[in-house]
Amino acid sequence: MGTKTPTEADILRPIKNTSTTYLALVAIAGLAFVLFLIGWSYQLAEGMIVTGLSDWGSGGGVTWGVYIGAFIWWVGIAHGGIILSAAVRLLGMDRYMPVARLAEMLTIAGLSAAGFYIVVHLGRPDRMVTSVVGHYHITVHASPLVWDVTVITAYFVLTATYLGLTLRYDVTRLRDQLPDRFEPIYKGLTIGYTEREDAIVQRMVWWLALAIIIMAPLLLHGGVIPWLFAVLPTYPTWYGGVQGPQFLTIALTSAISGVILLSFAFRRGYDWDHIITDDVFRGLLLWLGFFCLLFLWLQLQQNVTGLFKPPVDVGHAAEGRLGHPVYLTAMSLVFLVLSYIFAQAIRPALFTKKRAAVAALMVLTATLLEKILFVVEGFFHPTFDIYGATPGTYFPSWIEIASITGTVGMVSLFFLTVAKVVPVVELHAIEHLQGDDHE
């Protein structure tokens, strides 16, 4: 444990203290988001042609690129985040209680960024109403895209309920120490609250966590999201049963990496060494290493089956993927992180929090690159190439690149804002740590 006992004042520090660094981060994140909004406004005015997308076939481009690749990336981060939080409750992983709420909030933020990408990629936002909502009773039976929108919405509602229920306990007990300017928010969060509901809420949260754990591999990043691609036999890069497990491992590696970065930032910014301890970082790194190993193993399965006397179309697609510099870069980054985690497990002196944060950043970069390439390469190597044997070309436009930094800024603004309103560490986690210290 840390050298001092955690207190309520510690978890309220982000709400009460506003530093110059905080304001600078708000300005940087806001600028990144605004620049993307400017680019999106230009796209709305001129059409999707400004991105170079929607130009597949004789034009030699692709219909999906960074937008869909980054969409998958954010959904993966979101799904993995709530899985981590749910596992803490279901499996009694008390070691990670201080970062459980950060993981829940990462899910809300990640799903918001992913949903934003859907609207951006539609070209015209009104199509969300005319094409999806207006014809939902028809499309839900046959469209993996609509399945996708459905499960993301369901997951958002589940996670928001899950987070809201746990916040009621904290806000009620800390209300006298919270700022009065957010009184309407606190009243909304605690409407109808009585202490008698605590035990009931704990059971409800447990069942919600169980539902989340079950849904993840069956419907979310182990099911519906990969089905967008895996059920299309004319695209050998996408087609196949391995996509579900592979998407799930990528989601978990990305989410753990995101939680590591958030934990590092909050620990450094608010002197939470005694709350988010080195032991938490070591544990998260070990889990990251485990899922990185699964990630590389499933990539190996794809490469072996795609290169050892495969059908012509599968072999062509596999050779294109394996020879691409982006793919090699992504795999190298994951392998380097796995090597570091293995080395620091054998020699603990190699561990530092900064190295853990760098490893997390490397994994997030790798998974983003892999997902974008996965989407693009699928279009370049179809089974029936009616437009000629030469693959087209694709390079992200400045608007698409700005969308990545913009959504990162959007998620950063979410955390910077929420941290000023409610505790990002559960009061239960502090009470648990205090109990450990007294023992």
C-alpha cells in the first residue's frame, strides 16, 4: 500500500483544484476538437468527395477508410473498458477498484466518439433518421450496420445505468463537499435516493456487470462488430471465424492501454500515488501482456492459413497484408510492448510508470493502425476484381487525420469536464483502501 491512508479529500481534489496545466490541457483538447469540427463542416458543405472516400471501383479508391477504422478502434476501447470494470465487481478483483470508474467513464466517452464517427461517415447526418430510424423495422432483420447501431445504443444505456447507480452512493455522501454550482446535476443523480437502496443497487450493479460480460463476446466486440466484415465471403481479408476473437483481444488490449494512460495522468496530476499504486500499474501491464500475446497469436493464425497453400484470393490478400509497412509497424509495436512486459516481469527493476504509459501509447497506436489497414486492405483485394488486377490507392485526407486527433480531444474534454463534477474514483475504493491500511 501507499505511505498514507487515502481520504475523501483526495478523490475530491480534481473537483476543487484547477491548475494552469489543467487549463492548458482543456485548450489543447478543445483546439483539436474544433479543428476537426471545421473539417467536418467543410465536408458537409462540399460532400464526401473532399475525403476521397466513396470512390471505389474504377476510381481506384475505397469507400471506408480512417473513419470506419477509428470507429472500430473507439468501440473496442469502450467495450474493453466496461469489461474491465465489470470483471472487478464479478471476480472480486479489489486490486483494480481505484481505476474501475475510470474504465466505466472510458466506455461512455469511447462509445460517444464511435457514435460520432457513424454520423460523420454518413455524409449527411439526416440519414441517421431517414435511413436508420425511419426504416429500422426493415433493416434490423438484415443489416449488420443496423445491428451495430443497435448494440452500441444498448451498451451505452447499460453502461450509463451502471455508472449512474454507483454515483448515487458517492454523491449523496460527499454532497456537502461538492460545489453548489452543479446542484441540478447532483439532484438529478440522486433523485429518490434512500440508504435502503444501497444493498439493492449493489445487486443490480452485479447483474448489470454479468450482462455486460456476457454481451461482450457474444454480441459486441466478439460478435456484431466483427460480423460487419466477417460475413462477407467476397472479401478474403475480412471473411472468417477468427475475426470475433481477434476483435475482442484488440478491444481488451486497447482498453487496458487507455486505462493505464488515464491512471498515469490522474495519478501524476493529483498526487494519487497512494490510491493508484504501482501495484495497480504492474497488474494492468500483466493483463496487457496476456492480451497482446493473444492478439499476436490470432494474427499468426491468419497469416499461416492465408499463406500456406491458400485459395488464390486469400493468398493474394494475405501477401498484401503481410508485406505492408503499416501492418509490420503495428505488429512490431505490439511485439516490443510484449517483450518489455515479459522482461519487467522477470526483472522488476525495469518497471516504471512512465514506461507503462509509453507501452500503452504504443499499443493504442498499433491497434489503430491495424484497424485502419484492416478496413482498407479488405477493399483492395476482393475475390471478384471486376475493375482490373491492380489494387487502388488510398491515403487519408487531412479531414480524416483531424478526426483522430479531434475525437481524442473530444474524449479528453469529457474526462477534463467530468472530473470537475463527480469523483472519478469510487468512494467504495477509498473505503476499501482505508480498511486495508487499518489492518
